[in-house]
Amino acid sequence: MDAAEKLTQSVGSPYKNTVVPKDVQRLIGSGIIDYSGACEYYAKLADMASSRVSAFMNPYGNRRFKLDKDFSRFFRSCLKELIGQIQTVSGSPHLPADYVAHALWRASWLYKRSNNHEVDLKYLRRQQEAWPPEKPISESWQRLGDVGEGEILTEGTYEWYKSSLRLPETDFEYPRIKIVEHFNGDRAKLPRLTLEVEGEPVALVNRARYQLQDREERKQVRRAAKKIMESVFTLLMKRLQLKTADANRPRDSETGGEAARLHDLDGLPWSSVAKQLCKIDHGHTANCAMRVRQAAARWYKESSPHRIPIVNN
């Protein structure tokens, strides 16, 4: 049985049935790990391992090392656990060498915590727990007070228009995002708020995680993804009553010009103009009418060479 076959067997990892991909096996099958093909991020992480466990790593070229027997066994345990975790996530961006580099970095930080690597793996899993197992779950619900219990499900669909979310105004002319908030009120478990975001723009957000080759493309994708996520979380904060809704004070010249056209050319009252131009989902008050009227006044002032003021009627 060669080293590659031995690797597929359990070596103390909780992921006993985890199958290590063959392309990953080839990078460590000879007893010498090789992460020279890893992307820059994971390669730099693995480079830091030697500062922690240099005594257990013998260099064999550029980013190639032969590991001490005990540390090699622990490294393989970390590798199998890492693959077991990532294999449950679809669309993983990892390259074969990324697995090796990531596992080496993780192993280097955990190996010196104890001489028994089984304890180290348990420590790693313990760090991922959200609540100490020795404490009763009921204590985690104390802050809920008299609000009550049960499941709460709210959702809304919005349109991605000009780098912001708004209530749909077109028949799928612009991409849409659906936001769902689900609060689990089962007091036998930890309180859980699940936030779901779905829609075409989410694909762009996920793409931003990848190491795109073209630098300008990478900048554009990440800039657009940032705007999308900022808009989503701003909307969530308002819906959860953690942030007050912004007053509708249109500042762009386009909105001011549209308000002036609707009122002075089409003859609509300011209240009707506000209903068409106000982007906030609420009952449109006299304040909305006043703000679009002010926006129209600014547009007249900025666009007219004679600075003709608008008549406040």
C-alpha cells in the first residue's frame, strides 16, 4: 500500500469517510508536500508555518517540505478535516495546492498546542461552537424578555436600480433581489436568525471571492459586489428597526429635473410627484412633497442661466 492509498484511510480525523482527491494526493503522496502551485493568498499563509514548526519541516526546494513523521500525521488529519468541510460547499474555488497550503498553515498553528493531535482537533471543533455545551440552552433566551416565542418569517423583493435597491417598478427590466428573514423561536435550541438573499446580483457577489486574473476586472467586480452588499445590509438594518429610514432628499439633478417636468409641464400636484419619485416604501406625507419641490427648485437654479426661482404653488 503506497502513501497515497494510506492517506484515504482514517488517521484520527472525525471525517472518517472523507476521500482525498487524487490531484491532492499526488502533492503529498511521496512524503514530501508541495504547495508551490497554490494561489498567492494560501501560499503566503503556508509560508508562515515554518516560523512555528520549522523543527518539523525539512526544505526540499521552492515551497516543498518533508515533514517529521508525527507532524506529517497531524498535517494529514488537518487536511482530511479541511477537505471534509469544504466538500460540503458547492463551487469551492480551491486548487489542489490550496488544500495542501491551507492545511499546513492550520496544522502549524494547532500542533504546538498539545502533544496529542487528537486533542488539538477537538480544540479546533470547540472553537467553532457558538454556545458552551455545559450551559443550559434556556439561558441564551433570557434577553428575549416578554416578546414571546414562535417563528417569525418576513420577506421582500426589491429591484437593483442605479446602484441601489428599490421596490419593483418595472416588469423585470432590472435584476431583482429577494431578502428573507427567518427567526427560529424553538427554545430547545439556540436563538437563530437566518437571512437569505437570492437573485441574479448574488452571483456577482459570489464571483468577487475568486482571484480574478485581470486586475481591472477584479476591481470592478468587487466594487459592484460591495455596493450590492452594502445596500442589502442597509435595507436589513432598516427592516429590523436598527436604523431609521433616510429622509427622501433627492440631490441628483436628474430627479430635480423630473420633478420640475411632472409638476410644471404635466401639471401634476406635488403630492403626486412625490408618489412617483419617492424611493422609500412608506405613506407619502407632505414632507415628501416639500422635498421634491425643493429638488425641482435646485434644478431650476442650477440649470437656468438667469437663476429663475420656481413658483411655490
